[in-house]
Amino acid sequence: MSIPQPNRKPPFNITRAGHTVITVTDLAACRDFYSEVIGLLVSDEDADTVYLRGLEEIGHHSLVLKRTDGPHQCERVGARVFDEEDLEKAHHYFTSKDLPAEWVERPYQTRTLHVTDPMGMPLELCASMDKRSRNHVNTHLHKGAAALRFDHFQFLVPDVMKASTFYTDLGFRISDYFTTGGPQDHILGSFMYRKSNPHDFVFMTRPGPVMHHFAFIVAESHCLFRACDTAGSLGLSAQVDRGPSRHGQGHQLYVYFRDPAGHRVEVLPPPIQLIDIDEEPVCWAGAARFTWDLPPAKRWIYEGTPFAGVDIGDAVVEQKLLSLEEHLAKQSDDP
Ligand SMILES: [Fe+2]
């Protein structure tokens, strides 16, 4: 099966996944969750909005919580571009493709461009933000997972090939991809990156588009357990969604939480680095190898955060994943 090839001279330069804007009904509960369990710092807040960042980040925010009386949604997927000129080029690119593109003003960000990709996902592009102090050495401020920096998004989309093609055209590279294998080989998922690790945007085949999770990097494996212990001590153990455990693909330690609004956030230690331009994508066909973690619960497989005003479509290729529920039922059926 052929996969899209990266465009080494993209029309504009996205440098990395940068931040997300999500809506929550209980702003105080979510602020406390992200401060105490994930360990983010509050950069600014008012009655309706909380801006948070990781301990290592000097950019003003990597997570924006907005109070809502409506459903919990993802308003924007934030990404950084190299400079202001790239924003102009991005505006031209999206309008030339008849895709929505609108200049907006956003607090603490330089000139900001709102665009919508062909899957319907609302992106927010900016080149810079206001600066705050870096606090990785100020260990007296470290709480819970002591999250250092924003790392990646995972999205569920109906057509992974379509998403992969659009973003390789924008210069993203594929680090890893999943296929069905066999004679009718189809792509099931792709890990796409702009910075030098395996993921900025991850796309997996399911009904969508929805944001499955966003992720922060932590210093070491101990941080995952400290986050879980903190959740337990605060009476938030129900927010632990999956793990701590280790993925087969990538061999990455992880733990996923659901915040009090139901948005899923992952914390993980630093992944491998992909530094050279001649790195080739790794294909994971059929069953995952190297894995010892339990299968995910059905809620992890299928549930995510919808995008505001975006319809959800069926997946063009179905991936049959063994759920934790099915795994346990099979174990109890075995003699
Ligand atoms: Fe992830």
C-alpha cells in the first residue's frame, strides 16, 4: 500500500501542535484538575476563561478552558507557524482551496488565523504568544504529573488517507502508520509530525472528526504514578481513563485521564526523537507487537470530544479493536 509522501517545500510552515481551546461547564473543577493532577500552571484567568501552560513553556498558554452552558466541545486545535509571513501564506492557501480562513484577535496571541481543514476540524494558527516564566527548575511549584509541555493531538476521522494526504501536503511527515494488512490493504491510522518527535497530529479511523485526546510530556515515568496518586488523594480516581501502561507501537509509557468535563488528556514521558530528513515511516500491519497492556475500554476506543458545529461521519474503513469488555468476557468464558 502506498502512503502520501511528505512535501519538503510546503506552502507555509507549521512548526508544531501548540494548544487547544475546549469548553467546560464547571470551570473551577476543570481548573483544579489541570492544576493539581496534570500539574499545569495558570497563566491568567477570569470568570469565564482559564489559560494554562506546562512548567517548561514560556508561551502564555497551551490549554484554554472556556466556560459554557452548552455541550463540552473542542473550539479550536492550535498550531504554531514559523512567522507572520507563514500566516499570510496559510490564509492564501486555504482561500485558494475554498476552505474557510478568517483573521481574528485572540488574547495573549499575536495575529491569529482561523481556518478549517477538509475534515471540518477548526484550526487556530499563530506565530507567537505573550511570554511567561519557565518553571521546570522551580520544583516547589510542581504538582501531580508536573506536565512540562504540550505535545500532540489524536483525532478520530472517517478517512485517514484523506487526512494524511492533506497534512503531508502541508509538510507533515508520517512516523508510523497502521494498516489492515492482507490483500485489501487499507490505512487505519497515521502518526504525523512537524517537530522532531513521532507525533503532532495523530489520525485514527473511526466515526469523526472528533478530538480523541491531547497530550502533555512529563519528565519521567514516576510522574504518571504521582498524577494517579494525586487524583486518588483528591477523590478524582474516576478521572483515570486508561493506564498507566505501555503502548505496543512506539513502546511509549502513558496514562490517560478524563477531565471533569469528559475531555481526554494523556501524559507521557519524552518519546523517541526523529531528527533526520531521511527517516522512513514505520508500518504496523495487523496485530500490534511488543504490547503487554490491557485492551482499551469501549469508551476509550469510541468516545472523544466533538468539534463545535461539525457533523460526525462514519468511517470509510472499519478497524475492529478488541475492547477491554470483550477481553474480560473472553477470559471468563475460557475454561
Ligand atoms: Fe497520544
